[in-house]
Amino acid sequence: MAKNADVEAWFKTYNNPQKPGVQRVRELILATDPRVTECIKWKAPTFVYKGNMASFYPKSKQHVSLMFHQGAKIPGDHAILVGDGDTARNAKWPDLAAIEAGADELQAVVRAWIELKG
């Protein structure tokens, strides 16, 4: 799993009670497929595979919040993707236990994105 130096530097200054959860979601996404990369966009860690896949909402203190920029296009029925607009979908986890319980589903969403993008 290749970690981006800019994202590593961002985490060093990130002061939020959800930091352990954000870091765990990051690990799970990067471990899903070596072609997924990360960078800082919109002042937040963003995951990329043939376009922007998802970005954290780093100000959230009640839960870990991850926005899939074009989540409405991701094929399949993924319960963690919430929203009813025609573009973005959000995934939220209240704590590390919920992240671990939903790890397989998160990785399934990432794999579906990769399959969609070819």
C-alpha cells in the first residue's frame, strides 16, 4: 500500500477525535487495490482511480464521513452509500467498530468503482 507524502503530512496536523477511524478507512481503501492512489484535494485526503473516487469530510467530529464524488454511478446495491441526488453518495461510520464491521462492504464499493472505470 503506497501512501502519499502529502497525505502523511496532512495527518500529522489533523486534530479530530475521529482521526483513528479516518486512518482506518484510508488503510482499507488503499489495501483494496494497488492502483488506488491518494492525494490532498479540497484540503482533504482524496482517493483516486481514473478520476476522483472519494474524499473525506475532515471537519466531522461525530462520525467518519467519506463522500464518493460520483457514488450514484457505482454499480450494485451498497447499503453504506447514502444519498438520493444524481451524483454524490456519502458513507458514514460512528466509530472504529462500525468501520471494522463494514470493511468488506467498503472494499466492495471501491472494487465496484474500479470495475466501472475499467
